[in-house]
Amino acid sequence: MSTALEKGIAIGKSNLFGNPRKQAEAIEYFKQALLENPQEIEAWMWISQLTDDSPTKRYCYQKVLEIEPNHPLAKQFLDFQNATEPGFTRKKISSLQTFFESHQQALPQSKAETSLQKGVAALKSGDKKSAMQFLKQAIDENPRDVNAWLWVSSLIDDPEKKKFCFQKVLAIEPQNQHALRGMATLNRPVQSLSSSPSVASEIHRPQVKASSSYQQSVPQSNKTSQNQVRPANTQIVKKRKRISVWAMLGLGLFLSYMILFPFSAAINSKELGEFAMMLGFGWGFHYIISGYIGAFKMIKNGQILQLVGCSILLGGLPLLLPAVLGYFLLWWANRAEKTK
């Protein structure tokens, strides 16, 4: 056996699910093998199995019969092709009859049947791996074994590979009910939950209203508490917005002063310098006011001891404490409010 033939057979056997690129690659190897030996029957038969072109299939079978006139598989396939081509003449009726008579006589068929039986037995015993190997072997020995293709489809989870198996079956037996049902199942669109009437009715089914006596017995405290929570949440949001605006104002004054003051000195602009100083005084005023607001909030929150402690650390000047600590006191008071 030539190297090209061996490579072609290896690719052909691994190409169970019809990868077109691998199919073409295998055919090229078989053509190379035929250039080396035009009498290589196995190469002609492999090309006939891999190609989808009917004239090419016919030519390959004819070449095999020229080499071996009684080759059972080539005669079988050629008779089948004659019988199924358009134009149902007497010749085709004769070919169809010959095909069915020779169907059980082809030697590769008996090997395929043995492999199929082993595959089914392995599957029934739970050995799926061995079952797949035997079934692939059955298909290698007889690619037109409908039962082998159907058993392979039952072992596969990939929808595309399942569909390929069913298509192979329907190409051989267009009315095969198992393959037709399988294709119908795979082609059936998956319904969403909302489009399914039964499921949708369960999801959107209105709840049964409670009786008046039950409603009267239910305390109204939950409703009252919910109504109380809403204004409280609204107040918190408003308070946070006010704090954010106040903080942004201070940050804006500080950054403006830090940018404009050096810039005015650099360009020696008295007017810009005066404006920068005004911004600086504004930021200082903002800082002091923030401290007093923070001190007031701390007293309101009951943080008097903390204020006294800070005052002692700064030399016992409680009135000047907010002016010194400024933003820190405001932050401390807001943090205490959040943790309440």
C-alpha cells in the first residue's frame, strides 16, 4: 500500500462527519495514489464515497468494474445509481432489482453488519466509547448503512453532527421516519417562556385577592412604616445633595485660588492677583463656616465629649476650635450621622 493511499484512508476514516476541507485533502491523496497505480481499487472506491458528484461516483465505480468485473460493492452502488437517477426506464427497473438482490451479497456489507452488531451490544452494556468505535467501523465498511448512522446519531450530543447523520440517512432513505423525526426536532425553534401560552399564563396569572375579613384582620403598621420610610429616604437624599454642593463649592474656591494666584504673579497682573486673593478669602471663610457647621452638628449628635477633647488638645479654646479644624469637624459630624 502506497504512502499516499495510507494518508488518504487515515483522513477519510477520521472524517466521519464530512469536513469539506478534509474531504478534499483525502481525495487529493487518493488521486496521487492512482497516479502511482491506476489499478488501485481501494483508491477508486474511497473517491466514490467521498465525492458528492454523481458523474464522478459513476466513473469511479466503472473504473473499479473494469479492474474487477465482479466487485460486489461497485456493482451494488452502480446499480443503485442507475435506479435512482431521473427517467424511470426499463433499464432502471432492472438496475433497481439488481441492487436489491445484491444488497445482502456484498462482502463489505457482512463486515459492516458484524461491526454494527458489536456496536449495538457495546451500547446496551453501557460502553459508549467502544460502541462509537464499532459504529464508525461499520460506516467505514459500508457508508450506506442506515442503521449505523442512526445509532451514531443517538450517541452524539452536538446538534450539527446529529443533523449530519440524519442527512446521510435521508440521502439513502428519503422516507426514513427516524431521520425525519430527528430532523424535525432539531429544526424546531425553541420557544421562549413568554411565548409559551401555558408558561406565560403561569407567570402572569393574577394573584387571588384576599377576602375583606382577612384584609381587616391584617394590621396596618407595615403600610404606615412604608409611608414613613419614603419621606425619610427623600430627606437623606436631599441632605446628601446639599453636602455635595457645599463640598464642591469649597473645592472650587480652593482650586481657583491655587491656580490663579501663582499665575497672576507669573504674568505680573495686579487685577488677577486681587481676584485670586478674593477667592482665597472666600475659601478661608468657607473653611471656617464648615467648622462651625460641623461643631453644631456634633453637639446635635451628642458628640460634646469629642469636642471638649479636641478643645483641650488645642489649648482650651472652644470658640476657635471650629475655625482651626474646619472641614475635619464637618466630616466627623456627617460620618456620625451616617452610622446612626
